[in-house]
Amino acid sequence: MMKPAKRTMDIEYAIRDVVLPARELEKKGIEIIKLNIGDPDKFDFDTPEHMKKAVIDEMKNFNGYGDSEGLLELREAIVQREKKKNNLDISVNDIVVTTGVTESIQMLFGALLDPGDEILVPGPTYPPYIALAKFFGAVPVPYRTIEEENWAPDLDDMRKKINEKTKAVAVINPNNPTGALYDKKTLKEIGNIAAENDIIFISDEIYDMITYEGKHFSPSFMEDVPLIILNGISKVYLSPGWRVGWTIFRDYNEKLNEIREGYLKQARVRICSNILTQKGAVAALNGPQDHIKDMIAKLRERRDYIYKRLNDINGVSTQKPGGAFYIFPKIDGDDKKFVLDVLNKVHVLFVHGSGFCPVYGKGHFRSVFLPPIETIERAMDALEKYMKK
């Protein structure tokens, strides 16, 4: 038997790894309540109609390749969005459109990280930040986030973990899996740490418009640090299957020139991102935004419900998410064993916290609160029953 490349041996993706045992139960006719994956379209959310129409119209008129950097029309829309939302002045040449933010991460790490390099990532974090850093032979170093402070970054821990091998610090805001929302002061302090240590600030803003009581801030207000922003249409515009993301290079003293060129080389090799769904993304950014307010209203109600229910269950406690659509409760014992046991005994599917970070995620599990309250209620009733036993 031929062996695969060593770089693939450590690849894990906790969010989908737990799906396999769930499928085995479904084959036996058992209904599973799935609270494991952040896909709004699996529930009672739908991609806005004007976006769908744009894709269909484009399919009728054009099905060829596009620019490797992305459609000019889309990059122009992103320029306008960043100016309006974050007062950020960029040009279309600062943007590369990707096949979703996960490809953005992959190509960024391919351009940025050599074997042995280190990158600071949130602890816990979105799993590809760990998997893809390892894929390129680099070392993902998780910095602590403080659960008792709504999962705010531990800035002292961040400082301690920077050394001569550190290339960048990554922030996901709002955070996946905790739902933490960082304030402007925190982002400024992280930016100062990056500037003092001459490292890149990576800001993943894929959930930027999904906030509840607080407001989302981008670190783009800082002008003295090289900044790379990742974003896309999957979450806010309810189209995760379309796979449209983008990377913004906001340079400082031309420090990102070579990184950007290394990124563009990879973009050219993979030809282009999907042209049809890029047209849909243009419609998303330039068209009506009404669905966002309605989506947040539904999600806020569901967040409040699941937050109360979880904290009312003995043996479970949780912080209230400020953004995104995830909650990250604390439990005792082995979190992966817990998740699999809950799946097998009461047929609710969560994701084990250690899959988001073996250090700072262990002893937790992640749940989405995307389904209607009736579905969340059934899941919480089942979890409460399990915990009582």
C-alpha cells in the first residue's frame, strides 16, 4: 500500500469528523438533531433572491474563466463596502477573491509560512488555522482567551509567546467557536503588540455583521501595522456553499509586497474563483441588505434561549456570545467522549471543544443556535435528560 505524504497525516477537522458516527446512526433510521455545523441554509435561513437571480443570469450569459484576482466588479464592491463600514481606503489591487475564507487562509499561509515558522492563533480557534499551518510545516501557537471575561484575548500570554520565529498573529472577530466579540481597545492593543514585534496582524472578519449588543470593529483603523483582512459572503449573506471569500492586503511601509506576490502566484495557479457565484457576491454587496436585520433578530432570540437553557442544566455553564452563531459551554471530563456519548444516547450532535484547541478548547463543546427555538428546545431537553443520568 502506498503511503500518503507526511504533511497530510496530522490534518483534522473536528466540525466534520463527528459527522461520520452521526451518519451511521442515521442509516439505522435514527433522527439526529444537528447542532454541529455553522451553515444557516441547513435551517430556516435562505440566500437572498436577488443574489440567486444574479447567478442564474450570469450562467445564461457567461461561463468562462475570470481574472485570478477576482472579478473587477466584485473587488470594486468590496472597496466600497470597506469604505462605508470601516472607513478603510483601499484599491482593487489590494484585494484577491478566493474560493471561500478557508482558501484565503490556505493561500496566505502558503505565502507567509516556511517550515518551523510560528503563527499565533486564538485558543480556541477555527480548526483550519491549526491544520493548514501544520500542513506547511509551521507551528500554530494558541494564545489563551479568558473564558471568565467572555473569551477576551489574554494579551500578556500573547506577548509571552512571540519570538524570533513568529510571523503573524491571527484574530477571528467575532470568534468561532466562542462567539466572543472584541472591542476597539482590545484590537488596538493587539495591533500594538504586532507593530512592536514587527509581525503581521491577520483579521478574520467573516461574521462581522452578525453581532448582538455590541458593534464589530475592524483593526483597519490602525495605520502603523501591516494588516491582512479575510472576509466573504458565506455567513452574513447566507451562502456558504457558494464559496466566495476575499483577502485584503492593507500594507504599511511596503512590508506586504512580497507576501502579496506569493499569494497572487498561488491564485494564478488555481486559475480563478467561481465566476458565477462572484456575480452573486456583487449582488450581495451592492443590493438590498434587509435580510441582515431579520437574521440577527431571529438569532438573538435563539441565542438568549440556548444561553439560559444551558446555564440551567447541572454540569454545564457558558458565557453569552456577542456575535456569530456559536456558543461554547463548559463541561467536566473528556469533551470528545462527552460529545460522542450524547450523540449515541440522546441523538444530539455537537462538536468537541478540543477539536478547536487541545489546550484551551478541552472540557468544552460547541453548539450552533441556528435552528428554530422548537428544535433547540428538543436538543436542550435531550441534553438535560442525559446530564441527569
